[in-house]
Amino acid sequence: MQTRYKVDKDWERDWCMKVMGDLWRSSKSRLVTKLNELPNEQERLKLKPDNIKSETEWRVFVREKTSKQFQAISNKFKEMRKKQLPHTCSRRGYARTMDDMSRESSKPVTRVQAFLKTHTKKNGEPVNAQAAEVIEKLQVLANEKPDSCTTQNTVQDALTIIFGPDKNGRSLANGRGVTNTKLAILRARDDHISQLESNQCEMKNKMSEMMNLINTIAKSVNIQGFTQPSEAESHMPSPMVTTILITTYHFTFNFLSINIIYK
């Protein structure tokens, strides 16, 4: 993996390993499906992949995956998967889908909105009967408790009311690897950045007002006129100019300090 991809950071390696694990499980699932479709063991043995060199290992694998015990476990999980809610975001995933939604809207996207988007077909119909039932419950909650469908708090939103608290550190309708702790950290960071941007905008406005005031005072000085200073006095700034310079210095210093903190 490291010879083909640049994975310097720990989170990049963890992500790649999770994706590789999913791909490996999917490949085994497809292989087992093909094994069960064949009529006898001789045909199944011919299906041996090239990367498996040992005939003995392949024979053990075939007998294990076609045994009655494995079939019972497989049927149990098939029934469990029927109760799952398939999404329609395909390879894009929740993260990219929510990013596209946020670009189209000026307001932050909630996971309730993401759930409705990813569990509805292009024609507006739910993906299956289970999704239709959940969407109906969300519509009822939108009327009874509107805040539960618009809040960013995943502990108190409508999905938590319907499905219960998230389990195993996962967060429903937020994509792979997202947890409530990570969401809280990201929201705190976003709030901090928003506050810095607000402070910077306020400081720019104050700086603009101060520059306008300086220009007004300078024009006033030129209009009123003063006696011609002596040669010694000409090298010394007047009290008014000194005040303007000191005030400008303080505002400029504060403005640059906020810019440095923001960057």
C-alpha cells in the first residue's frame, strides 16, 4: 500500500486499512455466492482463485462455506440485512453528499436532512418500506417538535428519537468513521473560526472609521489654517497630529494582532 499511495499520516493509513478490509470482505462474499450457485464440489474446486496456491486450503475453504452450519449463520445475517436502510449516495458517501448540499444552501446541513436526501430516490419515493416508515415518523416529528429536525445536536435530534442513541461510537447518517466526539470537536473549531472572522470584520470596520476620521481632521486642519511655525517648531509634531498618530498606531496594532491570530 505504501509503495503505491502516499499515506504519511495515521488517519490516512487507518482509512486505507478500513477500505481494504471492506473490499476484502466483499470479495469473499461474492466468491461464496458463486460457490453456492455451483451444483457440486468438483465445479466448486475449479473456481479456485490464482492467488490461492494450496489445493488443500481451497478445499477446506469450500467445505466450510458450503456446510450447514455456515448456511444457518448466513441466513440469519441475511434476515438482519433486510431490516437495514440502504442509502442512495452510492460511492459518494455521506460526507460528499452533505458537502454538495451545504454548497446549495446557506445554512448548515443537519443529519436529518442528509438522511432524507440519501434515503429517497430521484423520483421522490423512499428506497424501501422501512425507509418510508422512518420518513413518515420524521414528518410527524417535524410538525410536533420542529427543533428536533433542525438542530445540529445529534444527541437530541429526530433520528435519535426514532432509532435511539448511537451505538459503538458511530453516528447515523454522518458517514464512515464519524463519532459524536469528533463532531463536537469540529463544531467547536467552526465556531471559533466564525468568531475570529467576525472579530476581523469588526476590526476592519473600525479601521475604516478611523481612517475616515483622520481624513476629516486633516481636511479640517487645512481649511482652518495656522500661523507659519518657526524652523525649530516645524520639526516637532503638533498635539493634534501626535494624538492622531498614537490612535492610528493602536488601531493598526490591534488589527494586525487579530490577523496574526486568525492565520
